[in-house]
Amino acid sequence: MDTSITPKPPQSDPYDVDFDALLAAIPVKKIVLGLAAALVLVYAGDWIAIALRADKFATVTVYRVNAMLLKGSKIDFQPDGSDDVRCVRSLFPHYGSRPCWYVRKHTTLETDI
């Protein structure tokens, strides 16, 4: 009777991943070129949509506020009037104007004095 114990083969770790081989398998150049092409197509489509649109621009009221630093690290905010800002109704800036969705989110213009 043979009483020797045969060693078991080592089991592979399911969480042991070769990241170098994984990164080598990803076509990074194709992904970057695809994303750049998609961005160009979206910008071109946005520009065409604005060019065909009758009402390209809108106005948004933007309020100016002066922020003054006081003693004790306190800040005093004083209103300084308002302006009507022209914006373009698109996803991206066109014709030298910011998109309306961006201007509507930033309706307070703060100036440090």
C-alpha cells in the first residue's frame, strides 16, 4: 500500500488579471479617432441646425454683483445692475455667442473687488 500523498496542482486565481495584455488588446487609437469623429459630426450637425433655424438667438438677463472682501474674512455682495446677454440656441458656441443653456445656468456675474 502506497501512503505517499500526491500534491494537488495549484488552482488559478480568478481575480488574477494580466492588465498589460488587456490594455494591449484594446484598440486605443481607434477609440480616440472614433470619439473625435463623433464630436466633429455632432458639432457639424449643431451648426447646420443653427444655420437653418429662423430664431438663432435669444437674450438672457444676467445680474452683475460686486464681491468685496471685508475684515474678518467676510465678503460683502453688492448688486451692480443687470445686462441682457445675447445667446445662441444650440449645444455649442456659435457666431461668437455662448449657448443659451450655459448662459441660463450662469445668470449671476460676480466681480471681485
